[in-house]
Amino acid sequence: MENKAMTMDQLDQVAGGYHAETAVLAEAFGYGDELDRYSTPSGKTCDKVRARLYTEFGITAVLKDTKGIFDTVMEKNEYIDNKTGKHLTHLEVMTLVRKKYPRK
């Protein structure tokens, strides 16, 4: 099996749990410098991501927290469209975000 680095577009589609999903959203909103060396967003960064999704995209985000960076629980975030009540996938959310904030 060949090891290759993922492209940035592939990283947008990652669905690896709370830390990975939230880190990708934080980067898309320009908060990448707030991530620690484990790409773990702080509570303050999570609040910013949650607020941006709500105010700019009409999405309520339930960002799953874990007990620590070494926790093996891989819960995924939940995203709900406020207008329809429909649950969205991380990929659907990232598609909306990248339409407004394309990669530079």
C-alpha cells in the first residue's frame, strides 16, 4: 500500500470524529492558528466555530467533546439545518462552508 499525503480538499471531507471535524472547520474559518499541536481545538475555538455556523449558515452544531486528546472515543459532530430540521453530514456542511470560504 502506498502512503500519500491527503489533499486539502480530501481533508475537508474527513469524518474522523470531534477533533478532526472541528479542526477542519476551524481552519476553514481562519482559526487554524488556534489549534494545538495535536490539531485539537480549544473550547473557545469551538464556540467560535459553533457561532459562525449558526449565524452565517443557519446550522446548529453540536460539537462533541471528549475527555482528552488521547480518548479513543470517535464521536462525530452533529449538524442540524435550522430551517428544515434536517441532520446534515460533515461533508454537506463543509460543502456549504467552502462555497463561501474557498481555499486560498
